[in-house]
Amino acid sequence: MVRDFVATNIINFFVAFGIIVGGSVIGAIGMTLMGKPPFESMNALSRSLKIWAIVAAIGGTFDTINNFERGLFNGTTLEVINQCIYIIAALIGANTGESVINWITQETE
């Protein structure tokens, strides 16, 4: 049980991280082909992809809402806490990915 919980958090972190970094780099290639500056495009994409990276990492919002409902109405608060920790792990992964993109492009906010 604990092993699955830790593994899921690690996967959520790296999925969100990968979506931010990969989406920003590949998106910047497309923006460059359109004649836009690649580093500015990478930063803009990393900011706009953040919410989608979190949603993709936790497996979609409907599963999470269903688990919240089950946890609240069936009295299993551990399930609610687990879902919150999954979301936090994905959020940390997305923020880390954005920080890496900012570091690569030497942009500061």
C-alpha cells in the first residue's frame, strides 16, 4: 500500500515535469518555425501548460473528484488526503519543470 502510494507520487511528479519540459521544448520548435523567438515561447508555454500538466498527471479530474466524493461521503478521509498529496506531487513537478525552463532560458519572473 505504502509502496504504491510512493510510486504514484513519483509518477505524478515526473509526468507533470515531463509535460512542462517536453511541451515547452517541442512547442518552441513550432514557434521558431513560425518566426517567433524560441526562448520567450518556451517561457510562455511553460506557464500556460502548468494546469494541463497537473490534470494529466493525476489522470483526469473526474477520477479525482470521484475519489474525493467517495472519501467524504463514505467516511474514508485517508482517500481524500491521498488525492490531495497526489495533486501536490503533480504541482511540485509542474513547478520544477517551469523552473528548469526558466533556468535554461535565463528568464526571471
